Amino acid sequence: MTYDSTFDQTRLDQLAQQHLSDTNISGRILFFGDPEENRLDLATWQLDNEEDYEAIKGSDFKFQMMELLDTLLTYRAQHGQPNASQGVVHVDGQALSIEWLPTTEVEAMRNS
């Protein structure tokens, strides 16, 4: 099976359409996986304000985002892609995007 470079964004777009059409939240989700198991280990939600946290708190968005991140980590590792264990999801209104970054960069974002 060949690596599909659009897989991540397509799945994020589907999740955004399903959950973010009536919101205007912004921020980022930093995530780390266990490099040996290629499974999600930790996610830190850094949204811009308390209203954004409240907007997603009662929805399935947070739960489904965590499931999706786990799937994306596994997919990326199966195909030997770089930085398969960590990155950041940017949330900008009704749009989601992902960056796969070195551990040191994601840790620096978490500590800033």
C-alpha cells in the first residue's frame, strides 16, 4: 500500500465539517505518541480563550479528534514517514491543519 499524502488533511476536513461548522474556535492541539507503539500518548489543547473550551466541551469533537490523531499516528508510522510520533493540529475557525514536527519543536510549543 502506498502512502497517501492527502490522508491526514482529508480526515481533518471531514472532522471539521462534522463538528466545527457552527463554531469559531482557534488555537492548537499539541500531540505526542509512543514511538514504540505508534499510538497517541498525550495531547495538550491550547485554545485561545475559555469560550473555545466551552464550545467543544459538550461535543464529540474532542473525543473524535483524539481517535483521529491515534489513527494518523499509526498510519504515518506504518509508512515510515518522518516525525510520525508528534506534531500540532492548528484550529482556525472551521479549518484544521496538521504539522508533523520534531519532538523538540512540539515540546518548545508546549512550554511557551
